[in-house]
Amino acid sequence: MPTELYHLVAFIIALVVVWWSTPIINEFGQRKGLVDNPKSSKEENERKIHHRPMVRLGGVSIFAGTVIALLLVWIFGGFGWLPPHKEWEIWGVTIGGVAFFLIGLADDLYNLSPMTRLILQTVVASTAWGVGVRIEFLSVPFGSLVQIGVLSLPITVIWLVGMANAINWIDGLDGLAAGGCGISAVVMMVLALFMEQPAAALIAAALAGAALGFLRYNFNPATIFMGDGGAYFMGFTLAGVGVIGLVKVATMATVAVTAVLLPFVVLAVPILDMSVVIISRITQGKSPFIGDNRHLHHRLIQAGISHRLTVLFIYALTLWVGSIALGLSNIPSGWGFAIGATVLLGYVGWQAWRKRREIRE
């Protein structure tokens, strides 16, 4: 089979597994009472959008779809003959994703404390660093690459743990995290293929299929939530693919300095959302770990924009930053995609502005 077809196969297998398994998981969760209640506290009532109990185990299907797709592709030779160091990197991302999923699932079922989650995530991310999932260089604006030495471990851990939590934090509207991660995963896949990293691209392809397949049940009005398990799994996997498929390859291949920035550009929306929220909470003397309604999607809803239009706007924004990454990577027609994404973002933004103006009038 041509190498490129393995990525399509991984995408389709993950999507089909999610389509098939999600209703089963939803029924199981309803029967066992494993639901997210919208009015369990005053604070949660202010930031939660749903108005009825919802099963929050959809991440099980996302996890299962991704892992089953990767296992089948691996069995049929889709990963080829990887050199030892690359094989360890792939296993680091895959097993690390499994561990982050289990942490999130435990939180969904037993409501772990923020500090317990953070400690467990730090241990897993440090282990992934130990097997080769490492950020070893940073780029200096208008300069060259700088090797970060002993700072590699803390920076890598911050990146992996931060992205897992950033995706979890944007999972506040129906379909928002699943669609946003699906878009980012597709962009990551294209970039990894362009960087001649088909193994990392396979992980991104499987994750894209699982995330976008989940939208069948999670887009507004959702019938099931992914929960922390799904959000942590997708966030860590995207961050890991960004490291082994783009950052390390870019530095080793001595390509443009901007290539090191590609994962940060692709995932700019959740990164900036998390950064603004943390700074806002700290400046007001509040804990950065306590949820509130300061996120971008909350602010758009509060401005009078509808649930669906808010989600579509953030989709367009995610696609736009992804297209910027395609342009920066010098992929053929990359800037053409960026122009198209800019037009789309402008149109959706105009629709949101018009709806807000109608409500005010």
C-alpha cells in the first residue's frame, strides 16, 4: 500500500470506531448515572452552558478510535521500519496519551483534586521527555536556533501539560474542543508529511478521524460530552506530535527558524485563551486552577452571539492560524490556503458582529 494511503486508512478507522462506539458508551453512562450535572454549584451554573445531565465519557470513544486505528495500521506495516530513536518517540507520544487519558478518566469518575491531576500529568510528561519527546531548541526572533540544555525538561513538561489542560479548558461548548482539535490535527498531519515524518503524521491522522467523528454526537445540540479523559488525551497527543513531528525535525534538518514555531502557531487559539485566563485570574488574586467564565467562548456568548456561531467562529479562527502555519512552512499553495482561511474568518466574524448588533438594537 502507498504510504499516503495509510494516513487515510487511519483517519477512516478512527472515525468509524467513534461512530460505532459512542452510542454504546452514552447508553452505558446514562444507565450508570455517570453524568455531568449543570447546577451542582453556583459557580458551575455560571460557566456551564448545558441545562440537563450529560454523559461525560465520550473521551473513551475518542481514545479507542485513535488507538485501534494506530494498532491496525502498525500491524499492517504502516509505520515502516523506524530507527530506534524515532520508535521511542512514537511510543512516548502514544503511551503518554494513554496515561493522560487515564488521568482524565479518573477525574471524570472520581473528581480528582487539581493538584493531584497536575502531579500525575507532570510525572507522565517527564517520562515522555525521558524517552525522547523533547523540546531541545527555541528560536530567537530574527535570529537563529538556541539550544536550551537543562531547560529542555521543564519547557517540554510545561508544553505537554499546558496543552492538555488548554484543550480541557476550551471544552466548554458543544463541539468546540472536538472540532478545534480535529482541525489542528489535520494541519499537523499535513505539516508532518511535508517534514517527511509519516509516523508522526499517522498519529495526527488517527486523532483527526476520532475528533471529527465525535462531532456527529457532540456538535450542538450535543448528546454526550468527551469529559476530561478525551480532552487530556487530545491535548497531550497534539502537543506530542508537534514536538516529534515538527520541532525536533525542524532543528535537526536545519530548516527555517520559523519551522520551530509551527506547533505553537497551529495551537495558538487554546494557548492564548489559557494564557489570558491565567493572567486574569492571578491579577485578581484568584487561583488559576479554579474554573470560571473568562474564556473566549464565554465572552462571545455573553456578548450575545449564539452557541453555534460562537463555535463556528472559533473553528474559523483555528483554521486561520493553521493556515498561517502552512504558509510559514513553505508548503506549496500554503499562503493560498491562508488567504482563503482569512476570507472565511472575515465572513464568520462579520456574521457574529451582525448578530451582536441586532441583539443590541
